[in-house]
Amino acid sequence: MENFTAEEIIQYISNAHKVTPVKVYVNGNFEGVEFPDTLKVFGSETSKTIFADLADWKAFEEYNKDIITDIEVEMDRRNSAIPLKDLSETNARIEPGAFIRENAVIEDGAVVMMGATINIGAIVGEGTMIDMNASLGGRAVTGKNVHVGAGSVLAGVIEPPSASPVVIEDDVLIGANAVILEGVRVGKGAIVAAGAIVTDDVPAGAVVAGTPAKVIKQSQDVDSSKREIVSALRKLND
């Protein structure tokens, strides 16, 4: 999409047919079954795909080692306590490479971009965009129509459990690589400048910048084109 304008990219995303690719491993009696061309089907009597805990697989492998001719084991975690969230009923746009853990909440029309991380207990509000490589720590909360800029961090408070979570109210714009520390509340319609480190609450409608972040003006003084939330980017299939 080189040299496309922002408006053309927005239109492209808005009009794109949204899909949810899945891998389905299934056992059954499929003799005589004709699969539609839209499915890619693989498998035979001599090849199996197995999902298991490593310890269970090792026990099976040891018991059946004389009949096994070749093995390929894929493992992307070790002693992991929290699985990834089942997104099959999530009414949002989730792009490849996003990591969303179980018991995170993704509200309708939200957008989670590539490389973003949403930890357990975090809430992504309706119509909110979590941009590339941004991180929402455990229990962090965003309201509606928020933009969390690329590389930004909303600190988590799983440990210590007594700490108050980050709360981002509706219509807040957070610039790239900003850091919002635990216990901070950012008021409705506020703007956090790129690279800011926010250690104290931000009043509604304020613009903060710097390290630590300080109020520098009001959001009403910022050109509307620089704080626009584009609804077309949140559009799902009709």
C-alpha cells in the first residue's frame, strides 16, 4: 500500500472482508465425505496430530517408541499458568501476533493490533484501539473509543495485588511509547503525548507531556484532526 493516503488506507480496512482463520483437528468417520473447496484437508491413517501436555506426551512416546518413526514437537511456552483467550465469540478486530490472555475482556468493536499484549483481567473498552506492540498489564482498564499508541504501556497490578489499576476513561488519546504507571487515572477526553511517563492522575480534557508528565494545555486547544478517532477502522463485517 505504498504511497496510499491515510484516507485510502482507512477505506481499505473499512471495506475489507474480515476473517477468522482457524485450525481444526478432528477425528471421526469421514468415509465418503466430500469436503468443500473452501476447506484444506490433510491427514492419513499413518499420520496424527496430537495436542497434549508435555508430560502426557512423553509417557505416550515412551510406551509407543517402537512404532514411532518420526517426531516433530512444537512448544511455545513452558509451565505456563494462563492460556490465551478463546476469541471465537469476541466481536472485535484482532490482528495477527496479538497476545490476549484468558479472562481479559475485549468489548465490541475494539481493535487489537499486531504484537499488542493484553494481560489477564485487563479490559479493552468498546471501540478502543490498542496499537502495535502496546501492552495492557493485568487489571488495566480502558473506556470507550480510546487510542493506546504503539509501544505504550499501561502498567499492570497483579503484583502487588493491593495496588490500584490503571484506569483510562472514555475518548482518551495516548501517544506512542507513553507509560502510564499503576494507580493512575486518565480523565475523559485527555491526551497523553508520545513518550510521556504519567505518574499522577490526569484531569479530564487535559494534555500532558514530559517525564514525569505535566499538564501543558487543554485538548480543546489541539487541532481536531490530531485527536480524531476513526470509526471506519473499527468496522466489522455487515
